[in-house]
Amino acid sequence: MENERNEIMSEKILIKGGLVINEGKREHLDILIDGTAIIKIAPSISDQTAKEINAEGKLVLPGCIDDQVHFREPGLTHKANIGTESRAAVAGGITTFMEMPNTIPNALTQELLQDKYDIASKTAVGNYSFFMGASNDNIEEVLKTDEKNVCGVKVFMGSSTGNMLVDAEDTLKKIFSEVPMLIATHCEDEATIRKNLAEYKDKFGEDVPMKYHPIIRSEEACYLSSSLAADLAKKYNTRLHILHISTEKELSLFRNDIPLNEKRITAEACIHHLWFSDEDYDKKGTHIKWNPAVKKASDRDAIWKAVLDNRIDIIATDHAPHTLEEKTNTYFNAPSGGPLVQHALLAMLEKEKDGLISLERIVEKMAHAPADCFQVTKRGYLREGYFADLVIVDPQDKLTVNKSNLLYKCGWSPFEGTTFSNKIDTTIVSGNIAYQNDTVCTDKSGMRLTFER
């Protein structure tokens, strides 16, 4: 499956003099790329046949792997598509993405899942994999999924579209006991949310103030569902990955006393839960309406602590664009989700500048750990023989986010008006220059992921 790509003329590339951040080290190294692979890493490399990129004064990082995006294709392409959003991703240093099944139709059969791979093989600028979707009645299809070339199975244990809410107890037990591959879950208890929604609708009608969103989609709703998932995983020894942790209370479910490769239960934090808090609703409104909700500053601070002490393993985006018209609406009519892939790495680099996280830890959480968690074949690290996925960052340049430099099809960002202290210089995907000089350089450079399982 790795060769499922259009023919692209690859040229030999030599990256010179950059400060390489990789595997917990900072070293000035040269990197030589030939075809899709890194063939040499050394303090000094000469090759007259290679296209040279001068990275002096710049950072060279493994390309980020985003384990949770919604690129909306098929069926919701007025919001986004695989081509547009993967272009935005590589412009942000994300070289690899794993996309969710709640498109239209939902990816609930092997044929519908393959349809998404077929689209990506023609249009994805980044490397890609797609989750198989679970419902209350498709366990036979789920069990057909090939764990060697599909990233995982997605279970919505909370609100979703179509037939993707899995809330039947017998179905959950069957999924957790029989699916041999990684199961990723969205955890919010539906009964708790419905009760809260009814209460606040009675109080405010359609015009519920946005500040009540984290109360409606409450800590209790998150913990009830996350703890149920964790209990099922422990009972059946399931390989469970809980997405977008949003509360301090949930952090008690995760361990940091064993290495990642020994964990059966892992967790992800998202950019918005690390950047925003409920104090931002008055200014940002529905533009920061996500499920699970952005909650208290104390939750955000606790999530940061868990990222740093390894209870949380991965930083991702949950990139989920909607049109500005859709988002500019009343509480009940504004959908949850927003675009993030173009600025996720820059946002974390800004937190490094603020002293909150190190460069080494950013690389660990956004490249190394996703590769290890999902057992991705030869990606996520800068190593000889690995696929050449990397990003060059210029710490001497800045980027102010505005509509004119957004690549999202939806045309807006919750970061509009923010000035980041770094700028993406170059992104290389599977050995091809995908982004450079503020321009996406190719219509297709991504490859389908495979997994060492």
C-alpha cells in the first residue's frame, strides 16, 4: 500500500546546517534525502547532485503526525476536502494525518472506507490513513479491517452524525472484546448531555450563551464516558486511545509509570484545550465551540501538566472545519469544531517561547509518540532509512494569521489576529518538497501509511 501514489519526480535533497531536534537531542546536522527516504544524517555532508536547502539558523524537526482530523470528504465538501485541508496541514508542518469516519456516508463498510483511500491517493498532499467507523450494528464490517494498513477503529461514545453514536452496552462489549487493533474513542456521556441541554434550553431558549457550553457538555459527561471506556479496555485488554481529553478529572485514568510502548490505554490532548479556556468564550464565541468543550483554565493547566509528565501521550488538532456562515449562528444551530492544522505546530512553538514546553517535548508529542502509539512504519523520526517527512522552521520570522494567508476551504481560523514568533519555512513529505516560500508546491505527495502490527 505504501506505493499508492501518483508518480512524482523526486530529486535528491540536501538540508544543510539546521539545528535538528530529534529523539531528545539538539544537534547541528546535515540530512540527505534520496527518493522517499533519508539516506544519510551527519555533521557535514557534501553531494553536488543534490538540491541544497540552507537551514542555518533554522530548526529541523520530524514532520508532525496528526492522529485526529476531519477533512469532510466525501459528502461535506462545502466545508473542506482532503486536498484543501492536507495543503493547509503541510503549510503548518503536519506531514501525516489520520482522518475520522463521520463523513457522508459514514465509513461503516470496507467499501466506503476504501472510497476515502481512493480519493486521498489522487489528492492528498500529506501522508494519510483513515479510521474505520463503528456503529451499533456493523461489528462484522469492523472485524474485516486490516490492521496493517488502517490506523484504527473509531468509536463515538458521544454525539456524532448519522448512525455513529455507539451507546448499546452489548455492542460496546463486543467491540472492546473482539477488535484486535487500536480503538480510538470520543468520550462524552450522551444521557448527561441531553439532560443538561434540556435544562439550559428551558432556561434560555435558542439563545444559550456560549459560556454554558462546557457546563452542558460537562466534566461529568466526559468522565462517565472515559472511565467506562477505560474499564472496558482493562476488562478485555483492549488497545484503547482516548481522544481530546478536556478535563482534569479524566487524567486519573492514565498512567505515566510505564513507557508508551507498554501502555494499553493512551490519551491525546488537542491544541484548543491547551490554548483556550472558558474565559475566551465571551470574545471568541462559537469559533471555539468544540466537542468536548473547552473548559476551565484549571482544566487547561492540568492537561498541560499531564502532557509534560506523560499521562497524555499525543498532541493533535481534531481539525473539524465548518463554514463561517454555519458557525455564525445561535448556540443550538452552530456546529462544533474548527480548523487548526495550519497553526498547530506554531501554537506549540509559541508555548515553547513562553517556557511552557521544550522543543524536544513538542517533537515527542507531535511526531515520535503518534508514530509509536499507532506503530506507523518508518515515520515520526529523523533516521537513516526512514521516510523523509520533516519540517524546517524559521525562528527569526513571524506569522500573523489573517484571512489572506489561510489555506482552509472554510476561510477562517480561531487564531485570526494572532502573531506567532516562528514561521514554517519548508515542509518535505515522503521526500518531496510540499511547501516552501509560502507556497504549496505540489498537488500530491502523500503516501498511504502502513503499520507494524
